[in-house]
Amino acid sequence: MKTFVLLLCLLLSGIFAYSQQLDLQYRETALNEVLLDLRDRYDFQFSFDDARLSSYKITVHQSFSGLPQALDYLLKDLPLAYEKSGDVFLIYSSQQDRSIKAFHISGVVQDATTGETLPYTHIYLNGKGMSTDHNGTFSFRSLSDSIFQVRLTYLGFFPQDTTVAAADNQVFKLNPSLFKLKEIRVEGLSVVRSEQIGQEAGEIRLNHQVAGSLPGYGDNSVFNLLRLQPGILAAGEQSNDLIIRGSYAGQSQVLFDGFTLFGMKNFNDNISAVNPFMAKDIRVMKGGFSAEYGGRVGGIVQITGVNGSTEDLQLQLSVNNMTMNGWLSLPLGTKNSLVVAMRQTYYELYDKNQLTLGTSGNSGRGSSIDRYVYPDYNFRDFNVKFSGRTGDADFYSLSLFTGRDRYVYGLEYETQSQRNQLSYEDEEQNQQYGASARYSKAWNGGLRSELTAAYSSLETQVTNLRESAGQNGGSDGSGGSGGNGNGQGGSTSSSGSSSSTSWITDTDDYNQNKIDEFRLELQNHLSLSPVHRLGFGMGVVQNDIHFQEDSFAVNLAHEKYSLSRLNAYLEDHLSITQKLRLTAGVRADLPFDLNRVDIQPRISAGYELTDAWKLSASWGTYRQYISHTSVVDPLGNFRYLWTICNDDDIPVLWSQQSILGLSWHKNGYLFSIEAYRKHTKGLSRFVETQEGTGLFQGDAKTSGLDLFLKKDWKGHSFWLAYTLSETKEHFSYFDPEVYLRALHDQRHELKAAALINFKPIYFSANYVFGSGFPDLLDDPSVDGRDYHRLDVALSYRVTRQRYGLEFGVSVLNVFNYENLKYDNFVRIPDDQDATLNVSAEAVPFTPVMFLKLAF
């Protein structure tokens, strides 16, 4: 009886809802506006040609018992008819086919003040979520309605809600939350200021506008923001690579405008390879990324460069203790712009700095003494970007980059026995080039395609020189292989009774390693329905490697290798329900010289538990065909060189990754927790001994947990990041089945940051703690020195209509904690039974003043 009553109530309520009283009061009103008003007042769903119905004017003043009766009256004298499909009332021409028509909307999202496109903007169209591509463009198809309710959100910008009709090539403009014009004041509490986490498993979106407020010189603001995120290693201040979730050197990729940045020395982490004036959007994929991306078994950092203004001339200048940085944006017509940027160190950065050197015997332990070194470093880079769009909202760009740095230091000291004097000099030069050309086109039917051609290269030259001077006929006692991880050396001795001092060259080594990469790829995104999208594409990649090694001007090795491969991918994005979405994809690589196809399946999912809680997961396999292979000399010194994975001696890298995450975002709070596991095979290592050099293969296992907690409050931001991780490795020269700690393994890392906004005064601070890497200088089974660093900054900003001014001071490593740089130590033979351990210090107590101007 209860069931019958319940069904009867539901039936009556449905009949009542279907036949509810409609009151129509319109005078000379367009029919499309009448239907939109009915939709908003009574929650009906319509599908119609907006432009056609706008030509019919309606006058009506009466009530109807239901929508069918109202439509019969409205359409009775018009060449229109209607029918009901599900919950949708389809209105069509009575002389045309009654099949349901698909309505398309496409367009671009821009910064309302500068005209810059906003990549990866989150869009909700009639409740369906998606995002723009790196050009800020999107396309969408609907079968139910020609009118779209649009919501747009982007980091650092105010959300926008609007209603538009179906049309192609529309432009949506978002207002930034921070304006540089004094007379404009905008406030809002709903903006996520610096991060977005939890939308996709393993992915972080960063607002680069926040990076400039963090402590530092300003030239490293891009990577300074990256290092404060969970899962990205900050302790050790590695200067030429990103270590993401246990990845080894060379396993993570940094993309700038589509070309690869292989990394430069950037001593002491002071200057990053990306000019902060050129960065617009930062997208970090720490692992588990989709089939659209390939060629790496670690993580991917995708940086989109600015396009410049098409409206007026803009200029930015910055000067600090190290560099001068200039940026110019020049409009070329109404649809094109040219951006030029350059950085240059303007005096020798380092003076006579005192570093702590350790002397030790064969046991690896000994006393600590101080020596003087004389470092010399200079750097410059240059960016040019031309970009524009056509009248059909197609985009094109040409981005060029070149950078060069040189780092050299020398030291002189007496051996522990005080019988000899030794001189050591280490020099490294890096030259990097990058270029990309892109064309993005929007086709009819919801298809958008992009063609990219990209080239990049890095050439590294390392020179090591070691000399010894014997006194009173004493032997220099080196007797072994020498030098800075180069694997080459010699033995010298002196005899006789002469009391004069003579310098004898002990090592004179030169290493050159160059890697080139060319990529041509076509990517496509097709909207099939409001809940179904496809991504597909193909490309070709070629890598060339050049390696040369000389000792005493005698060539020991001179090799060139090349590998080309085709790739293709297909991925299906499906919204199963409004809360559950699923992406399944597969990537295939065909290396020409390996005569096989490498299939890499990948899948990810997201589920909205509530409006605030989101669950995400991903799993996939990944391949990499170039390797930054490690070389270990008899003294335990490490160096790295780029090699081609040919599967004969250098195996192709393979990785399987899985991620599970949970996030919560509400009332200015953001909480995220992600667990991850990764198994990587195909590691390679050259080990040099007195008997010769052997090549060994290995694998690594990584597991960890990333935590992130952030609060935005009244213009202030605070966040806390913590990583618990373990990375162990096994190489074929280890004991069987024994996994040892990897060189970059660190169990705990804690980071905290605070941005205080007392406009026009801004204060910021960040702190990093690391529990320590394996102590390779003494005992690898225990942690080495732990890492502590506190940075603070205070700045003052002046904004006027025609210019902006900012000046301030930063203090790095406030408490002058003696941190060591990761993987930056050298063992040098001292006496017959001793070696000298040289460890490069990380950033010491460093006060910095800076000045920025914008016009």
C-alpha cells in the first residue's frame, strides 16, 4: 500500500510538473528571448537556431496549462514545429529534416588587460567541465541547447560567469586579481592565488605571478616556486636538473614553448634557465601523465611563454646583485606581437669565498681543514618570440632561445704530509639553443589541431687540470687515477736532491658532450558530445649524441650516435556521470633502429565525492630513448653524459607508475594528499676501475607520499608541503637481490612558505628542511648532513598609470646553515694513502637588493 501511494504521488507530481500553469506576458519580443525566459523561469530545456528565431516577434498576454499548449500557440502562424526528445523540446523548421542538430561553440580565453591568452583555463559549459589548450583555445559540442552557460576560472584571475549563443571563434576576457593601475581597485575572495592541485592525479598548476613575491634574486623565480612544491626536490640545491618523485638525472623534462630545456650549470641555483619575464603558465606533471606526452619516465614541467601585447609598447627592467634583465613587447599591427628578453651577469659573481674541504685517508674519515677557492661564473641568455592570430582565431608563434654559462674554480694546497703542493682547476661551459614554430587551427565540427616543429640542443665542455710540485726530491705520491670524476689520470713522481720546486702536470682532461633533439608533431582534440572528447596525434623525434674525451691532448673517445622514432597516441575522455570522469589512452613508439613497437597503455580517473572533496587516480607505462648515464671513477666521483638508448649496451628506459590522490578545496583552504609508486628499469652506469671500464644495468623502486596544505586569507597566502619518500636501486655489480639507497634518496623533506600582503608593502618567507642524502663521502648507509634554509624578503611596490616600481631586499639562508650541494663533490688524490674531499657549499648567508621597473 505504501509503495502504491508513493508511485501515485510521483506520477501526480510528474503530471503536475508537465502541465504546470504558464503565464506569458510579452509584447513585440523576439521568439528566442521568449524561450530563454521560459527556460530560466520554469527550468525547461530547448534546442533551437538562435539566429533564426530572433527574427520572429511575439506578442502574447495569456496563461497556458502547460508548455505544449504554449508552444502550439507561439508557433501556430510560423514555419516552425517542435517535438520532445527526452527532456529537450526541439524547435525546427517545418520544412527541414527533424533530426537533432548539434550546436558548437569555440573560442579563446584572454587576459582582459594585456590580451595574453590564458592556457589551460578551466571551463564549465552547461555544467560540463573541460580546459583550454596551451593557446587558451577550446571547442565544445551540445545536442540539447544552442545557448551555453559558461563559467571560466584561471589562477590569479577572477572567475567569470556568462551566457552565450552557439558560435565559433568567440573571445572571453578575464580580469586579473592584481592590477598594476593605481586607479583600479578590485577585490575578491574566491581566487586560488598560487596553486591548483587535485584536478588531475600527479598534476600541479602554478601561478607564476606569485613567484615574484618569494625571496630570491628574481632571476630564479620560476624554479624557486617549483622547489617549494611537494615531490620536487629542494634540499641540495641541484643546479642543472629537476628531481621529481625519485627520478634520476635526465628522466624529467622541462618544456618551454614546446622545445626541451636540457639544463645548464646555474651554479648555486641562483639563475634558472627560464627568464621569469618570459613565463606565463607553469604546469607540473609529477607522474602518471596522459598519452599525449611521451619520451620521459620521470616528470614533465610545461612552461608556456608570454605572447606580448598587441595594443601598446611594454618594457620591464630588473637589476640585482647578479644580473640585469630586460624585456620588451612590441605590437606589430593589431594581431601580432614581438617579445625580446635578455639577461646578463654584469660583474664576476664570486670573490674569494672560503669553502670547507675535508682531508681523509683510505677509510674515508679524517680531519676537516679550510682551503680557499677562486670561483668565476658568468651567464647570459636571449629570448625572441613572434606570435599572432588570424581573423579565424587561428594561432601561430615562433619562439627562439639561446643561453650560455661558464663556471670555473681553482684551489691550491699542500698535501697532508706537506711534501708536495697541489693545484686543481675545474672548468665547465654550457651552450644551449631552443626553437619552436607552432600553428593552431580550429576546424568546423569541434576539431582543433596544432602542428609543432621544435629543435633544442645542449653542449657541455668540461676541462680538469691538476698539477703537483715536489720539493726536496720528495715524491708527490699520487700514484692513482685522478680528477673530478673524469675517469682519467696519471701518476707522477720526482727524485733527486734538488731543492727547487717544479710543477708537473698530473691530469689534463677534456670532455665534450652534446645532445640535439628535433620533434615534429601533430596534436588533435575533437569534441564528439558534451560528455565525450577524443585526443589523437602523431609525430617524429630524432636525437643525436656527440661525445668526445681527451687526455693530455690525446683523443681517447670520439663517438656519434643517432636514433629516430615515430610515435602516435589516442586517448578517450569520457564523463560517465556528472561526478565521474575517465580518460583511457595508449601511446605507441616505433624506434627505427630497434625494429619494434613499444605500446604504453595509460588510464586516469577522477571522482567528485562532494563539491569540496575530489578523488583522483592514474596508472601507466612510459618509455625513454635517451639517458643521462652516470659514470663513476675509481675514487667514487660521479659525472653524467647523454647517451642514446639502443638496447645493445644502453637499455631503453621503462617505467610503470601508479598514483592515488585525495584533495579538498573550500573557503580558501586547499588540502591534498597523494601516494605514488614507481618502478624504473633500464638504468645504466659506467664504472671505471684500475682494470678498465665496465657498463652495468640496473633498476630502481620509488614509493612515497606528498602532502600539501594551503590557506588564502584576505590577500595573504600560507602553505606547507611535506614529502615522505624512498628510492632504492640495484645494479648488476651489486650483491644479488640487494637494493641500496639511490644517490638522491632523501626520506623526509618539509617546506613552508608565507606571503603577507600589506599593500604596498609585501613580506614573504620560505623554509626548507631535508633529512639528508646518503653520505657518499663517508658511509652511504647513513644520512649525510641534513639541510636547513630560511629565506625572507621585504619589498615595496609603487604603481602609477604609466609605470610600476618595485624595490626591496631578500636574505637567503638567514641563519647561514652550512648546506652542501647535491652530487657536487670531488675526491682528489692527496698522499699515497689519502684523498682530499672537496664539497661545494650551497647558498650561504646572502643579502640581496633588487629593483624592478615596468612601463
